[in-house]
Amino acid sequence: MTQDATVVAGRGAASEAGSGQPLDPAEERMRRWRLVLGGGQADGTGCELGGRDAAMDGALGALYGGGDAGKKERGRERSAGLGASAPSVSRWLGDIRTYFPSSVVQVMQRDAIERLGLSTLLLEPEMLEAVEADVHLVGTLLSLNKAMPETTKETARAVVRKVVEDLEKRLATRTRATLTGALDRSARVSRPRHHDIDWNRTIAVNLKNYLPEYKTIVPERLIGYGRASQSVKKEVILCIDQSGSMAASVVYASVFGAVLGSMRSLNTRLVVFDTNVVDLTDQLDDPVDVLFGTQLGGGTDINRALAYCQSQITRPADTIVVLISDLYEGGIRNEMLKRVAAMKASGVQFVTLLALSDEGTPAYDREHAAALSALDAPAFACTPDLFPEVMAAAIEKRPLPIPDMNTHR
């Protein structure tokens, strides 16, 4: 079995073990090894499976059986595969959702798409209705968007919308709260109302007016938070690489784009690019429309995309450009770096995210990442949970909360 299969089998075994009568520890250990090894004479366990264990073993074997496909067990083949028909795949999807927890189901679905070439089956409505939807499935659907028949598109949009709505529920409230606070703090006024006074900064600037005899500070100068919600205070440009490797990042960036676009105190622009540049700002109110406006795959011309973004900047000191890309540049490298340097020099806050996803450090062009760091525009991977803090720091023009900075450099 592959490493992925071992992990899946182990998690499934643990989940199943908790649902029946407790086994002797030695028997339970052997049962788990049997599920991991996949059976046959060579596994050495001598353990027979029955009931749900046998069904679970069959679901695992259909996906991970691989080289064991020709080995017989109990008069049948352990690995018959999933076949080429949508009905058999739909049955398999139903089986794994019965026997494994949701997190394991999503791993197995991704493995099935990659190992067994099931992408074309996702073009069939019956398949989509059976699939456990997640960010990675959305990425696969978007990559198949142009090849998708009309009979499937509405089902695909429903799948994508479900994932997007779940993400918005998870991310929107915290993002708005974090950025609203950052916008208020970035718009300080010298004659604030009492409840708008920033006491920490007011005390700091008035320490020289401390009166020892009264043990108090005379606040000659008040510093307060501005009411950023009354007008647009910041411009945000999300510049998103839509190459195939950035699928999950495109999904999250579209959701965040919709959240930022809903805030009156921000003027948000969303730009996607490969070798062409497309401005999807007019679709920001619906991230599903944004996602279906992308075209995953193709080459990458970061320089061209940044040239377009640069042309849209009218207030550099109040603008934040967020480039989301793995930095594998197919355009003119030196021009790309010159544009970043020029934007930085004009006062633009420039943020480079190598990925915006739940995964760890992505594959990226380290030479370009180092060159951007030298321009004081460090490149780093960012999880969706960290993104609001990154944006808040950029709004307030303070150091970015960069995770594992040494690794990314």
C-alpha cells in the first residue's frame, strides 16, 4: 500500500473500532495491520475480516489495491478497481461516506481523482451529487469548467456554492471584525470624541506632562480612532495567479474578495491572471461567479498582471496590493521586480502570498521569493485563518505576521 493508503486505513480502522464491541488489544492491533496491508498470503497477519470491516477493506482495495489487483482473497479479487462507469463510482462514494469520517472521505476522493483518472466522471451530474464537497473538489471542477456539458454546470455550481457558503460562514465575521478595527486605528484624529480616544497612544504622547504631586498626566493632546466606515479609506487589489497549482488559493481568495468587497470602508479590486489578465471586480458580490470566471491552468505572466494592477492605482499611500502566486514567472522577471520596487517606493503596501490555503509550505520559486524579500516584500504561505491578521497589519502599516519566515526565505 502507498503511504496515503496506510494513513487512510489507519484512520478508518480507528473510527470503526470505536463503533463496535471492544477487541482484545492484540486482536485489534492485528485487525488494523490487516486493513493497512490489504490482505493476501503475503501480509502475514492471518486475520480474516467480516461485516463492515470487509466492506471497508473492499472500498480501500478499489482505490489503493494497485499491484495486489491480481491476488485472490476468499475466492474473489481484492482489488477490482472503480471501473469506468459513473454508477460504480457513485456506489463507491456512498460506501466510503458510510465507513469513514468526512476528513478521510475527502482524502480518498482526491486520491481517486489523481490515481484513477476520474476527472472526466466529475462531468456527470450523478457523480457530483454523490461527492463530499471540499475546496479541492471545487478546484477540480473549475479546471474542468470549459469542458463541462450544460447538463452538469448547474449541479457543479450548486456544489461550488455549498463549499463557498461554508467558507464564508467560517471566515467572514472574523475578517470583517479584524479589518474594521484596523481601519479605525489607521484613521486617527486629533480631536476625537470621548469614546473614540485611543488611550494608549494618548498617554504615550503626554508622558512629558506628568504631574508627580497629583500622580496624573495632563492630556494636552488627544489621539483617537477615526470613523473609517464613513468613507473609503483604503484601496485593496487582490492579484491572483490562476495557474493549476493555485486552485485552492483561488477558491479562498475569491471568498475573501467577496468579504472585502462588502465592506464600505474598502475599495476592493480582484484581478486573476495566467498569460492573460482578467478583472473580475464587477462580480465580487458573488464569489461563485468569480470562480467560474477563472480558468485554471495555462502559463503565468506576473509582470503583465502587475502592470495592470499598477495602472489602477490612484492613491499609492492608501493602497494594498496582494499578489497570490507561487512566483513561477513566465514573463519578464526583471520587469516584474522593477514594478514591485516602484510600487513600494510610491507608498504602496505590497504583500506576496505563495499560497492562501490550509496546506503547508507550497512549491514556489525560491529565487523570486528571495528577490522580493530583498525589496522588503517578503513572500510567505498564508492560511485562511491568518489572512485577516495579515491584511490588518498591512492596513495599519505595521510588520506583517509572517509564519516561519526563515523557511520561506
